[in-house]
Amino acid sequence: MLDLALRCYQRLGWTYLRLTVLSALLCLASYLFVTVIALPALFVTRDAGNLNVQLSEAVISVALALFVGGPLFLIGLSWSSSVVCQLVADTVLGNVPSATSAVASGWRAIGRVIGVNLYQLGIGSIGFVISVGLLVASGVLTRITASDSAIAGVVSLVGILAMIVAVIFFLMSVTRYALAPAIAVLEGATVKLAIRRSTELQKAMGGHPSGGGAVWGLAFMSGFVFLLISAGIGTTLSTLGVTRFFDNLLGSVPGGAFLIEAVQRLPAFLAIWTIIPFWAAALTILYFERRVRLEGYDIDALAAEVWRTDHQARFEL
């Protein structure tokens, strides 16, 4: 699966990147908003002695991360998935990949793909919301209970354990619904049907294992390559003095601070721009692999070809 995804990237990489540059910028904006603005705000406060102020600040920070950063990333990810999925599907099926048809398909499917990604985010975030609520409750209990009471400590411990469980649950939900975007694009399925179909295709059946291992392996490899690209390019720019050169060159120029920041964020952008199409391509290939395993998709395709050519088709088994 990974080998085929890489070969598709070699063949269609420039098309991927050309069609997804704006969506990659949206994903970068989301990444920077969450990591630079929303999450750091959790560790600072305007009033260290007022618990109500601290709680309101924490709620606002989490809400901004979910309702500003989340939608930006979902829109960018959904567009990249929609376009790349169609291009890869044409390659797998032996058709000529067309950027024009991929864009048209992307516009038709973008609403459904955003819907399934939003569903994944909502289901996967339930555990985080519960754990944050428990941690906030422990802070409140610390103020209103006696100093020798263990209730606040117990609630805090449960909140920490819930955070660990939330991470595992989030990964499981991503695994279960990983094929839903491809199903929404290629089958024209509604959000509800795409979610159900993805769950069915990812299950183990008979002698066939589940698709979870493939998704986890893909996630590990994508994360490793993301760190390799971002850290590698960042280290290279720093070692060669490129960052310092632009700091000196643009420091006194109007708008120079913005350009300097853009140079500093270039490694993260290149990593996001590269990895998201690869992720979408590999999941599209996994979709076809699961259909072949569980539904005999290849046999159906051969049979359809025979009927289409009035029983005169020639093919190799």
C-alpha cells in the first residue's frame, strides 16, 4: 500500500501540490493558531488569585482551538482529501488522471467530506472535553473543600487518566472512520452512510485482519516523515544562516516582521503540504484494498468489463 502510494506521488506529486497549496495554507494557519495562540494561553492568566477568571480563560482557549483552529484544518484537509482521492482512484482503476475532473469531483464532494471529518473530530474530542471538565472540576473542588479532603485530588487523578484514555479513543475513532472521506468521494455516499461503510470495511472478517493496523502504520510513518521534513529543513536553514540572513535583511523593512515569520514557518508549511496528500493517497489505496478483500471488488470489475465488451474482453488473472 505504501509502495503504491509513493509511486502515485512520483507520478502525480506536482498535481497534488498544485491543487492543494491553498488548503495546506489553511492547515498551517490552523496549526499555528492552536500551537502559538490557543494552547499557550492555557498556561497564563490575567488574575492569578481569581479562580473564576482562570476558568473562563481556559474555556475560551479550548473553545478557540476547537471552533477556530478545528474548522480551518477540516476545510483544508477535506479539500486535499477530495482532490487527491479522485486522482489516485483514476490511477488505481487504470484511467487517465485529470486535474480538471479531480477539481470538479472535489467541489461535488467537499460538503460530504467536511461532514465526515467533522463527525470524526466531534466523536474523537468527547474524551478530551470530559477530561478537561474533570480537571476544571478538581480546581473548583480545591477551593471549596477542606484542605484535608482528598476529593479534589481524586477528581484530578481521574481527569489525568481520562486524558490518556481520550488519546487512545481519538486514535481508535480515526482508525474506524479513516475510509469515510474516500467513500464520500468515490461512492457519493452521505455522511451517515460513509461513516457506516468505513466501520464495516475496517472490521476483521474471516481470515482477513482489520484495517486498523494499516492506518496506525500509516499514521506513524506520516508523523515520522512530518518531523523529518520540518526539523530537517528547519535545521538546514538555521545551519546555513538563512534564517539569520532574512532577519538582518528584513528587520527594518515595512512588513518585515511578517516576512521573517513566514520564513520561520516555511518548514512546517512544506511538511504539511507534502504529508496531507500522501495521507489521502494511502487511505484511498487502503479503501480499494479493503473492498477487494471483503467485497471481491476486483472480480466485480472484471465481470463488468466482460459485460461491457459483449463477452469479448481479454484479461489476465
